[in-house]
Amino acid sequence: MLRPVVVGSDGSRRSLAAADWAAREALRRGLSLQVVQAWEGTTTPGETERPERNGPRCLARRALEDTADRLRESYPELSVGTRQITGSATDVLIAVGGQAELLALGSRAVGGVGGFLAGSVVQVVVGHVKRPVVLVRAGGTLADEHLPDTGGQPSTHTPYRAVVVGIDPRHPCEELLSFAFESAALRAAPLRVVRTWRLPYVQAAAAARVHRAMAASAARALAAAVEPWREKFPTVEVHELVQEGRPSHTLPTAARDAGLLVVGRRIRSGRLGAHTGYVAHAAMHRARCPVAVVSHD
């Protein structure tokens, strides 16, 4: 059974941008789209039989349907469904996100109907959902996914911007590379695979030699990790980038002209609970393009 693309909706500009992005992604993947709204307000007894008795919830539902209607008009070939689910925004999104092909959210949304995605909800959801979560900022358009035209103007007819993914070959990265290669293939876009490394403390006399050795080692490890995926996706143009520095700084920089940045989040079940990880956290706050957070072991 195919999983749908799911987007959280609250009527804010960010969630509307996320809905448009999710609709385009669903079309690229040949999947349906579900627009989900959490209802955190009270429910009047007998609402099912007499919905007019619960005005606020009906108003929220109408906003949800308006969003879906707009998507159906903009993307007539797309199957769009809606769900209004009673519960906190975090609980609802974590539940539906776990059953989605991917979950799209408007990043840093501020209260719409029901306060959906207000405050730290996005970070909590990203830290718990084990399916890919894509964060989309307000104002994002289809033209932003494409390169500018020859005159430097926004265009929807030029090739897609690159997909960028950051990996660490010392840890499992199959989920990351699978998502990144598939995303690039669906867009016929180039893929930049970034591996960062840092020079440890060494004596000054040995710094240059150690620097060359570590850079070469990082490049070999990156090439070995990517090679099987090159064979699986022979049409994807791949660029391997080895950069010195912290990934939380280098990845947003490497993706400043990208159409999508893919970062990982290690699944942990320790006493501190789930969390996003410092690389994903930095990407969520600094990247200009949509950010896909992919969980992995």
C-alpha cells in the first residue's frame, strides 16, 4: 500500500507554502496528498449530529477545506484528501507523520486556526517522527526550486536546483543517500554529497601533512559510500564535496543555492528522549531552501 505525502495545515503563510511544496512532491512521486489539521479546542457534545453547535471547529474545518480546494484547483491531477484530528498538534503530527511517505511542515509557523505548529512544535515533531520530515518556509514558490533564467529572473521552466545531502560514512547513511538520490532523480537535478571533517590538534610542523592525509581519507570514504548509489541511479549527476569544518556550518553554506537540503537525525531512545541533533537543528534554522530531515539508526 502506497503511503501518502502529508502536510500539516493551520492557515498560516508557512503552512500554505508547505502545502504547495507537498503537492508538487506528491505529483513527482505519483502519490496522493493528505492535508491534516489538529483540533485542540473543545468539542460540544452532539457535534457530529449538529455541527452548527460547534462554530469554532466548523470554522477551522472550513479553513482546512479551503486549503484543499485551492490545491485541487492548482494541481487538478493530484488526489487531495483532508483530515481534521482531535488532539494536540505534536501528537497529531507525530501520529500521521509515522504513516506518511514524508511529512511536510511550515517551519516556524505562528498561530493560525487552533494555534497549529506554534512555538516548538516543529522541533518536537522532527525529533520523534521516523519518516522523512520536510520543513518549508513561508514565501517559497515553484520558481525557487528552479535555476534562474539567462537574464537572472525567476523561472519555472529552467532545470531544478541541486539537491544537497550531508553524510558521515562512519555511521549508517543508507536512508539519507536513498532519499537524496531519489529526490535528485525525480527532479533530474544534480546531487551534491558533502562530507565534512575536522583537523585534530597536532604540532605545527605536522599540520600540513596531517591535513592532506585526512582530506584524502575523507574523500576515499565518501567515494566508497556513494559508489553503490551511483550504480543504482546512473542518470543522477553526482558531485562529491569534501570540506573541512563543522557540518552545522558547512552544510547550510553548501546549500545556499540548492533546491533541497537533506540532513540526518540519528534515532536515539536514551533517557533524554528524542531530539533533532545539532546538524539538523542548524539546518532547520539557517538553510534558505526546504530541509528534509531523514531519521536513521
